[in-house]
Amino acid sequence: LTEAGVEVHLDDILESNVELAVARGAGTADPVDAPAVVVVAVPPTEVAACVALALETWPDATVTDVASVKATLQNKIAALPGNERYVGSHPMAGSERSGPMAAYARLFEGRPWAVTSRAGADAASIARVVEIAELVGAVPLEMDAEAHDRAVAVVSHVPHVLAVLTAARLHGAPQDHLALSGPGLRDVTRIAGSDIALWQEILGANATEVRAVLEQVRGDLDRVIDSIGTDTDRLGDVLQSGQDGTKLIPGKHGEEVAALATVFVSVPDEPGELSRLMAHTGESGVNIEDIRIDHELGRRVGQVEIAVVAAQAARLVEALTARGWSAYS
Ligand SMILES: NC(=O)C1=CN([C@@H]2O[C@H](COP(=O)(O)OP(=O)(O)OC[C@H]3O[C@@H](n4cnc5c(N)ncnc54)[C@H](O)[C@@H]3O)[C@@H](O)[C@H]2O)C=CC1
Ligand SMILES: O=C(O)C(=O)Cc1ccc(O)cc1
């Protein structure tokens, strides 16, 4: 927001978090007289009290929050004086990390941002919250709070539980078994590293919706257990359903996801090599959609995986090979 020219005033119960956020360029620690919008970004159980305080302290301000679950919260706030100036919202962006060091200016770019307006909220307040989402490059999606909570159970909360359960299975595995872990395991378990208190609150607040989806997962799990090693066709149906499911996830800005391919490049584990590779990739004219680095055990070589639009993979391999890299896709 600061980058977009908005004057941002920061407050937190932890002064050190304000200092850190100010140092990172997020805004100022100076108090504010009459804010146009107050964004409450605190743990879910603290949100209602902070929203109430903001509505009371600044009688002309629009107040929004970013909590991950909306319906119960919205009902609580609907009883407060000034509630017509409150509009709930939820940016679908973030990570497994917490605190000011986990923030970065591009965090919301191209990400969906649910705006859970309701009958009774004033139009100017809704417009201001939509504008905030747009100013940080997000895509506002207006929906009611109940639909939002049903949606996030499927696209966020149950995936979180499944990541946790997958990671939890690793306990007790001998070190030489864990040594075989690859990027697939990391993809599936990254969010299991998230703040536990936050997720206790999120799952607790959306318990009914999450439980309903988990019951369906239990059925799926039984199908896998019954068919594995005994019924290839039935198992194939489950695998097919998962593969088809991945294609239902929209890309940034809601456009179709272009099929990606990975180009693998061996990179000596030495200063400057990675930036040389990036420069050569840039010269090839192929856009990097994603990148990760895997270190090969016991070797001073990193395996860099560059995700590119599938149709451009061969071009990138050719350009890198011509510049002396060992690359393949
Ligand atoms: N972590 C994520 O990826 C996402 C989180 N959210 C929502 O954002 C909210 C905050 O979560 P995070 O940013 O992850 O947590 P965080 O721990 O990074 O930030 C919360 C901040 O609130 C402060 N705080 C706690 N109680 C307070 C109070 N009573 N008054 C003033 N400040 C207070 C804490 O000191 C901390 O700096 C939650 O409601 C969560 O559901 C929404 C989207 C993504
Ligand atoms: O880390 C990720 O990929 C996330 O999806 C983070 C996240 C956590 C909580 C939310 O309510 C929304 C997004």
C-alpha cells in the first residue's frame, strides 16, 4: 500500500513487530487521527474485539479484517454500533511463516481476495475495501460469508489438514529413509510448517464445513485402502479424479493455467553461478514461471529446476546447452 502512495499507519500489541515492519518499509509507527480504512490483521480470536475498538475509536473509518473464517465473526460484528462501516475480507495469499519478516510487497499480486460484503454494509465501505485489494494487485471476489467459509474448507483448510497428516507420518522414519525425500514431499507438506495456534483457531472457527469435507476424504481414503493392490481400475479412478482436480485450480487472475515443464540444470555450488544461470535464462527470452534449488547429497552441485511454459522448454534447454550448461527437460 505504501508503494501505491497510500499513507499507512501501523499498530500492534508487540512494539518490536511495528519496528520491524517500519524498518521493512511498510509504513509509519506514528498514530493516526482519522484513517479512511482500518485493516485488522490479528489472530482470528482477537478480530471481533479489535474491529469493535476500531469502529468506536474512528467513527468515520471503514473497518475491514483479513481473518481466514468469516460467517460467525460477521454475525458477531453485525451487533456492534457502526457495523455498517465494517466489511469482512480475506486475501488468499500468505505462507507458512508468520510475523513481519514473512511479508513482502508482491505478496498479494494476482491473488484472489474475498470481500464478504453483506446486506447492511454501506456501499462506500465495500468500495474502499475492494480498492485496497486492487491497490495491492489482488483480484477482489465478492461473496457472502457462508459461501466463503464453505469454499475455504475445500481450497485451504482441508488441504492444510492433509499436509499436516502427511508430514506427521514422517515421525519415526529412520534417517536413511528420510534422506530419500524429494521435492514432491516438500510440495505436499510446506504448509504443515504453519503457526499451530493460528490453525487451531482457523479450523475451530470453520469446524462444521471442514468436518463435512473431511468425512468425504475419509470415504476416498477407504476407496484407496480397499483398491490398492487388488483393483487397479478402481484405484485408477481415484488417481484420475486427482489428476483432473489439479486442472480445476485457476492460475493467477483466474486465467487457465498454461501447462508447465521443468528444465533441470546442474549448477556448481559456488558464488555467482546462480546469477550467471539466471542471466543466460533471461537472454534466451524464456520466462521463468517458478524456480527451486535442490542440493545433491554429498556433491557440491545444486540441481536447479526452472518451471517454464511447456512449449518453451526445448528452446531454454537449447539456449542453456549452447552456453555450456548441462540442462535437460
Ligand atoms: N498466515 C497467512 O498466510 C494468512 C493469514 N490470514 C489471517 O491473517 C490474520 C493474521 O495472521 P498472520 O498475519 O499469519 O499472523 P501474524 O502472527 O504474522 O500477525 C498477527 C499480528 O497481530 C498481533 N496481535 C495479536 N493480538 C493483537 C491485538 N489484540 N491487538 C493488536 N495486535 C495484535 C501480533 O503481535 C502479530 O504481529 C489471521 O486472522 C489469519 O487468519 C489471512 C490470510 C493468510
Ligand atoms: O501458504 C499458503 O500457500 C497459503 O495458502 C497461506 C494461507 C493461509 C491462511 C489463509 O487464510 C490463506 C492463505
